[in-house]
Amino acid sequence: MLYFILLVPLVGGVAAYLFPSNRLRPYFLPLFSGAQLALVLGVVKENSLSAAQGWLFLDPLGKLVLVVISVLFFACLVYAPAYLFKTPEKSNRIFCACLLFLLAILSLVALSRQLELMWVAIEATSLVSAPLIYFNHNNRAIEAAWKFLLICSVGIALALLGTFFLGYSALAGGAPTTLMMDDLVRSAGSLSKPWLHAAFAALLVGYGTKMGLAPLHTWLPDAHSESPAVVSALLSGALLNCAFLAILRVTKILHAAGEGAFADRALLGLGLLSIAFGAVFMARQRDFKRMLAYSSVEHMGILVLGVSMGGIGIFGSFLHLVNNALTKGMLFLVSGNIYGAYHSKSRDDVSGAIRRLPLSGSLFLAGFIAITGSPPFGPFVSEFTILRATFENHRFAVGGIFLFLLMVVFIGMGNTVLAVCQGEPSNEAKATDFHDTFFLTLSPLVLMGIVLLLGLYIPGPLMKLIQGAADDWGGTR
Amino acid sequence: MDGALNYLIILLVLVNFLALGSSQIGIVIRLSAIQGFLLGLMPLFMEGWGEIHIPLLCLAIIAIKGLLIPSLLFKAMRDVKIRREVEPLLGFIPSMLLGALGTVLGLVFSNHLPLLPLHKEFLILPGSFSTILTGFIMLTTRHKAITQVVGFLILENGIFVFALLLLQTMPFLAEIGVLLDLFVCIFVLGIILNHIQKAFSSLDSNKLTSLKD
């Protein structure tokens, strides 16, 4: 079963590459990602599935991330054909193939139990996302793709070094030399401590680069702002979460080894720094896609902060992972629509989005209200839970700084979003032939609906999924 | 035999310094090829000829790091017709001094990490750290995209030196990781290099400055 989750998008990618018609090829995207989503939902109820001599397995945490990836991919790939048809003359062969390959590889990250395999998968995500970022084939896209590849390659090289350190910590400590998650957690007590610390530092920096934690996030705003809307949505909702998953796996080993305090301190520091970086750069940001990218940096910081608090913070963080992926995915898709109508990403040129594109403009505004943690949307619940965790841990300073930064983000982001949404659209913008169509607004609308639902009531199965992941991951402390 | 491995590592570190101090891109690429050969020889002295996959691994490393990637880089260099690294962010002499400092730090740092008695007599740890730092220095202070790629290569060479420590207990894994990573990465980077060149008609990553805040 696990093989099929990986194989379906893989085969879809190959088929899309070989398929000759540029006009029909985009329909492969919703088809294969829909099939993959169905398979994933089919295994949600299963416990402890494994395959390939245990190298692949489905643990509660991986399951949560896998579900989020699959849902987000399906939503984005339903949107993708309408997006690609805006430029029918451009070849989408590599683009479609790489999108499906990315889905397969990200699923592999969620499913791998072996840390080396997970590393190979994360490395492969860089390789298939680079052509996606480069889709627009202009100077800015090249620059973004080059930065992305170079910075992420260095990060991933450090993560490899960290993985080796981890292996050597087992060797030096006399533990069984393996990189299987379960075995490492079981024998964590006998891992050599200095090597374990060095391993964590290297892995955190390495995967943190990929996750976009400040100050290692420098590739992220460029890649997110220059790539097509679908890709930005997937990068921020799926790719970053997979890097977060990698960090969580490593942190779990540290906790099992009794070095949790060391790991949590590092996570807390990077988390607050990321939120601060996001807040500072979001204020007065003129490019609204870059603003959303910095919002991703901020929210990655929130995820890490929640986890570092332990207890209820872990649940809050995992819930926020779901909320952020869906809200941010929807915001990026809508920002693609706005860009389509205005041919600009700068708030200097874009105004009156609600008038020009009633549905997309309103969704953009609603998405902003949701992502900044206002009720009645999902992120409010999760951010509030994380805030509660800081106070329950008597980390009042941390909670205070967190709250203050959230406020700064709200004001800074609101500034740009209101400028984009309100007012009167310019004459050039009125003249473009872009309009909200059914398929360009369906996915954002559904995602927004889910985010609203999550703010009011978390459905039982999802609750069980998140609670299961939080219990399983936090159980070692 | 142990002595031989240490000599190889010392040679590797010397090559690092030469690479930091050289302005000719062709020479820097050649130096990275020499490092590839040195790395290819190292597993032999680590492990002996006991296992069949060790000589194969050595051949693969020499073929990829010593021959294939340098020839790809040379091709890229010819295509874009640049020969020299001009005005790096940090001059060649300061980079060498920084590299020397890195080597000292590597020695200090490696004293804090406990090695198995079996590995104590090797210079693997300081050699690895100083090579990784050399790669970092080249990555961050050079303007030309090709030199940055070479910097990344040197960084990976440093990581590979560390992987020698795991060769006996975790065969294959360490090796596959490094080789696969290098192979594909440089390939894609090479393609991008081509595109940068077409779009900007130069290979100066310094010109990639339109995206900022």
C-alpha cells in the first residue's frame, strides 16, 4: 500500500512527461494527485504500516504530514490546469512532470523511517523544485532558482554531515550502528553526547535552511515570489512542512537521549528569531507575494516555537501546521489570480482588488484575517494554543514577545493587504482580460471553507490524527 | 598504512590553500580534480583491500569527482569564456589566512569530540573540518558562479572525508549519499549556469541582485 502512495504520482509524472499534447497534459495533475489523495485517505485508519524491510513506515506524525501534503497538492493541482491555460503557448511538459515528482518525493519524506533515506528524499525535493521555480524563464526566476539551489544544497550538505555525526554518535557510544528512527530512539541513551550535540546542530542548520528558519531563510522570499502561484503554494505548504518533519524526527532522538532541553532551547531561539524576521520584513513590504513569503518564515517560526514549549504546545504546533498549510496555500493561489489581473505584484500598482476580482479579492482579505490569527478562523485556535503553552510553562517573556510580534505582523501585513484590496482599480488593470473563473476560485474557496471550519470545530478524525501525532511525538518527554 | 592516509589528508588540506589563493578558475577546477583523486585513494588506506566494494567505490569517486565533474566545469568555463576570478569579496591572501584559521579551529574543535581508539591516530576530523570551511569561504566570497560551484564541491569533499569514519560500520549509505548528491547537484547547477549565461551573458552571480528587500 505504501508503495502505491509513492508510485502513483511517480508514474503520473513519467506519463505527463511522455504525453505529447500540451493542452491535455495539465489534466494529469488533478487526476494523479486525486488518486494519491484517495490512497492516503485509505490508509489513515491503519496503524503501523510498513514496507521495504521497515525503511518505509507510517507513524502518526508522518501520517499527519502526509495527509496535509496530499490535500494541499490536490487543491493546488485542481487549480493548476486553469492556471497553465492562461499561457497555452508555453510548454508545460517539465512543469507537470516535476509537480507530480515533487508530490512523490515529499510523500517519501513523510514515509521514510531511515534517516539517510529521508535525507536523500529531501535532497531530491531541491532538484525537482528548481525547474518549477524557474518556470517563468526570466532573469528574476533564474536568480531565484540559483539562490534556491545553492543555499539549499549547502544546507542539505550540512544535514548530511549531521546525519553522519548521528551515525558516529551511535558508533562512539557503543550503540547499534543504524540510522533507523526507532532503533535510534530506543538506544538513544547510549549515544555519545558530544557527537549527538554536534549532529543536532548540523541537522538543525541544514534542515532549518530548507524550512526557511531565520537567519537561514534567504532563499525563501525570492523563490516564493518568483515562482508560479501553484508552486509558491506548494513550497510553503508542503515543502517547508516536510523540512519541519525532518527537524521533528531529529529532535525526538534528542529527547529520547535526555538532551531535550538543549534541543528545545535551540528551537525556541530560532523560532522567535524567525517570527521577528518575518514581522520586520513584512512591514512596509511592497511586493505582496514577498510579503506572503515572509509570512511563511514567521509561521515556520511559530511551528518551531510551539514544539519547543512541549505539552499542549506540541498539539498547537501540529494543528498550526495544518492551518498554515491550507491558509497559506489558498493565499498564494489567490495572489496568482490578482497577479493575473494586474500583471504586477507591487502594491504601488495594485489596488481595488475586491472591485476588479470580487471573489479573489475578498478571499485575499479573508485569508489575511485568517493567517494573522484572528477569530473565527483556524490559525486563531492554534496560535492561541501555542500562546497558552508559553504561559503554562511560565515563559511569560516568550509569550509576551510572541504576542507583540503577532501584533506587528498584523499591522504590517494589514497595511499592504488593505492597499491591495481597497480602492479603485487602475485603468490598465480594468483592461486586462483576466477574470475569476470557476476553476481559478474553486480551490481557494474550498480551502478557505476548511480553514473557517477548523476555527469553529475540528472534525473528529482530524482531531484524532493531530492528537495521535502529538502524543506519539511528545510521548518521550 | 595509517601514515599514508594522514599524508593524503595533509595533501588535501594543502590543496585547499592553493585553491583559496588562486585566481585562475582553470587552476581551481584542476585543484578540485586533484582532491577528487586524493579522496578516491583514501578508502584504500582506511579499509585495506578486504572488501570487494571498496576498490569499486574508489574507482567511482575518481571517475566522478576526479574526471567527470571537472570536465563538466571546464566545458562550462569554455562556453562562457571566462578564465579569472576577479576581485573576490575577500582577497586571495586574506582568504588563505582565513583558511589557516579554519584549520586551526578544526584542530581545536576535533579535540572536543570523542573518537574511537581505532580512529585516534587519523587526521580525518581536522582535515574534514578545514576542508568544509574552505568550501564555505569559497562559496561566500567568490563572485563567479563556477567558483561557487567549486566551493560547494570542496565542501562536499570535506564531508566525504568524514564519511571515511563510517565506512566500516555503515557501508554504502555514506557513499551513496555523497555520490548521488554530487552527481545530480552539479548537473543541475551546470544547467542553471548555462541559463544564467544566456540571460545575463556573463557568469557573474554578482549580477543576480534584482531580488532584494
